[in-house]
Amino acid sequence: MIDSIENLQLRQDTAGRWQVVLGDLAYTATEFLDHISNDSFQLSEAKNRALSALEKEAMFLFVNGGDYAIYNRLLRNREVHPLNRKLLKKTLVRIAAMQSGINKLPDYSGSVYRVASVVNGSASTYNGIGDGSLSVGAATTTDTFVGACRFAFVVVEHAPVVIWTVIKTRHAKVQPESCEEVTFPLGSTIKFTNIRQLDPKKITGHIDPNAELKWVQIGSKRRPFIGLNLFYGDERLPDFYFLSEPRQFRRAALGLFTYLLEKSNLFYKTYALKELERIKRLPIERRFEEMWTSRLDSASQAGKLPEIIYLAEAEEMPNATLGANRKP
């Protein structure tokens, strides 16, 4: 436990590196983050399983704001980061509060799904989760807050290689503000058990003529999704769901126009229903490609099918520690 996390102080050593000071104890940023990255860490002000206001705030901002990028950039880079003193302190406090809050939440057991894109580099050295290769038997220990979804939600980021991962989890936690989003605590170890390479052009999309929109809460918003029963030849793949949104919508930075459109439930629902009916009329061999390529990614780039899709299976391993699989 750490007393009064909000009293955390920062100072620089003679080499200009940040030190985290709590009472009489001083840590490097790496030591501090290693210290909190376990399933027993809790803030001392939390005397029971109830979430504190600080823990709730840290998790809410991670799911609903842009803070996830700041949290994970600091966790990934450790001593090397562009944050000023004020933002660094605030981020360290919130990371500790989020890890503490996650450790209090009940475990979720079941399959969860992630979609990751390989824009640069080799898929063999990137698994979309953390340090570690994309190969059967390889294990990676999460050094960031890794998120996934309880249904196969496709985040379209246009890239040559895409990784779809189905993870059997034991300890992921369902976020309080998002009934479908789960987060793996820092220090979770995930092992790959099977990997297949798919040709995206050979994926077909089936859909029931009576299928309806799936309205899902992601963060604080409910959004409409269109689900496809995907096949690779005669083999059934997981059912994947694509967010239905006008091409003007951008997931990255929502402007006032987009914000107002999202608030207009009638407009959003009308558009999604029309798209659902259009997708139903397409031949099965065109549905997957159409759903993928008709979406702009977070950089507003027009879509095209990836060259390769890897379908990976993985499972969360017990008794993970953050430092177990980090590269020197």
C-alpha cells in the first residue's frame, strides 16, 4: 500500500532523471511503476472493495477521454517521456489509482477480443498486446493497460497487416462505465496458443435477413453495430461487429459537428438502419470487404483490405509479474 498517493512528489537526480518521492521513499519512474504492477496493489485510503472517487475518476478518464494514450505512453516509455512535471505527477497518480481500482473489481472469465494493426514493421515482432513476438507459445506480459471487448468489435485502422486476437481471460475487469469493455491489469501475462494467416479476400460475410442493429455501450455512449457471421471457406470465424457511422464521423477527435450528430439519435439510427439494409442486399463475398473499406480510420484515411489478417488465439496465464518478459 502507498500512503496518500496524491502527495506524491517529483524531483530530478543529478543525471536529470525523474524520481518519485513518497514520504521517506524514493523510486525511479520504472521502480514505481513496477511496484504498483501487481494484482495485490491498492491505495491505502481504500479500506474496502468500494471504489474511491480517485479510482473512479482514473478509470472513467481512461475509457471516456484521451487519457488512455497518456497513461500507456508513460507506461511504455518509462524514463523517456515528453511530459512536464505537472502532467507527469498527475499521470502517475492516476495510473496508480486505476491499477488499484481495477484490482478491486470482480474478475471476468471468458473470451474477449482485440483488433490490432501493424502499420510499420513486422508482425512477427508485434502481437498487438505488448512486448513479445506473434508466435505460438510466446508469452507477453502487459506493461500497459491492455483493453479488449466482450464481443468482436472491429476497430478499423487501415494497414497492410491486421491481427485479430481471441483471448481466454481469467482476471480482466469490466470497466464500470462501459459494460462491454474490459481492461487487463498491469502485469497480466498472455500466451499465444494458435495463430492462423488468413487471406482477407477469401472471407465471406453472412447475415440473417432479420438481423437488427446491436446497440452497445462503449464508454459513456451507446452506438449501433452491424454484425456479420464470417466464414473462411467452410470454417466459421468469430462473429464480428462493425460500428455503423457516417463517413464524416471520426473516432479520434470529435468536432462540434460530429458531437451534434451523435446527440441526434434519430439521425444516427436512421443512417445505421439504412446501412444495415444495404449490407443485407450485398452478395456474401462482398459484405466483409464493403464493411471494412467503407470506414475511415482515425486518421481519416479511406479504407482498403489488409494484405494479411492473422487470427490468433491466446490465454491469460496465472501469477504474472510485469518484469517477467520485458526486454532489457
